[in-house]
Amino acid sequence: MTEKTCKTVRVSFSWILAAMTVITGALFIWQVLDLYVSGVKAGEQVIFTRPEVFSRIARISPAFWIWVLMIIAGFVIWEVFPVKQKRTGYNEPRYALARLKKRIPDSVGEQLQDSFELVKREEKILKILWLCCAALGLAGIIYSVVYLATPSNFPNTNVTHEVLNMALNVFTWAAAVFVAACGICIYEGISAKKQLPAARKLAAGNKVIERGHGKLYNKVMPVIRHKYFILGIRIAAGCIAVAFIIAGALNENMSRILEKAINICMECIGLG
């Protein structure tokens, strides 16, 4: 079987699995919203009874188990249709720049001074940006802790309104940090392309002395990194997980955990 055929099978199955994941998530959200809207009303609150929750879970259980079986089938397909992995990291600008910086000397002559200053300036800019991102994250953590620790923000008059306000005040900081980190990563890639020509000039003629590994390392690591050894570890971990799940189900722990999860949603988080 050609590598092109293997890639086609993998890509096709990936799209099917992605679509099934979206469908399963949409069904779950639909059942939650329907339960919230059509629940038994008592005053201003909605009561989620255990029979109703179990019945809604049973409705979407076929789609859920099909999704689980597709994930298991994905592991099989990835082994049956192998594709040679290409090590593209060496050609990635940031990876190449990191390797070249190991060969840049601490001081250079006047001819390479401009290149040296360019590399150092970009390093300084990136450090400042990451420090600002960390400061933004720290400020968000402090604000979130203060907000959550203030009782006046949760007067228990309208639980839904309080949860939405909490999400607006807390997750806005998380979104800001995420956007800032993504922007810095994009700039880091642009900066690496800018620094590469200068880094190649500075690293020309300098070699990095790499330490060798011992005989035991050279014998053990190929075995550990072998695909069948890794596959065996995954299968063993999966079997152990399934065994524990079956043991928990036989001990009726599954129903107890589900009841506790329902109680948390009803009594703690505020869905009820």
C-alpha cells in the first residue's frame, strides 16, 4: 500500500472523527439546554431530578459509544496505515535559530557588530513581551481571586446572572492572556526569520561540542523508542484503565460518581 493511500485514509478518518466529535458535543449541549428549559420549575429555580438526568444521558448514549469506538478504531487505523514521519523541526526557523545561538560567541568584531546587536535586541524584546504577558496573567489571577472572594458579588438573587457575571469578570482575563501569548508566539516566528541571516553569520566557523551518551543509554533508548514497545505500553495502560472501570462498575461506584456529579451541578455550581 502506497504512502499516499495511507495519508488519504488517515485524513478521511480524521475528518469523520472530528465531525462525530462535534455531533456528540452538540447532542450533549442540546440535552443540557433542553433539560434546563423544560425542567420542573419551583419559583425562580429549575430542579434537575436524577431520573430526568439519567433519561437525557440515555438518549445520547448511542452517539457517545459510537464516538468512543471510533477513537479506538483510530488507534488501529494509525497502525494499519503507517506514514513515515518527517522531521521538519530542523527546518523550522525558531528551531534552527536556537541551534545557531549555541554557536554564537560572547563577543564579535566590528564587522559582525550589527548582526550581534540585532540578535540581542530581538532577544530583549521577546523577554519584555513574555514578562508583560506574565504580568497580565498575574494581574488576572489576583483580580479573579479578589472577585471570587467578595461575597457581595454573589447575592443569591439571580444565580444565572451571577454565573454570567463571574464568567465575564474571570474568563475575560484568561482570554486576554491567551490572545497575548498567541500574538507573542506569532511575533517570535517572525523575529526568528529576521534573526536567521544574522545568526548564520555569527555562528559561522564555530562548532558546538556535544556530549556523547554511555553504552547503556545507546542500548536501552532504541528499545524504549521502538514503535512496538510504545504500542505495548499504550495497550497495557488501556487494559489497566478498562479493568479499573469494569471493577468500579461492578462495585456500583459508577452510579455513585454520577450521582455526585449531578449533585455538584445542582447544589454547588448553580445549574439548579
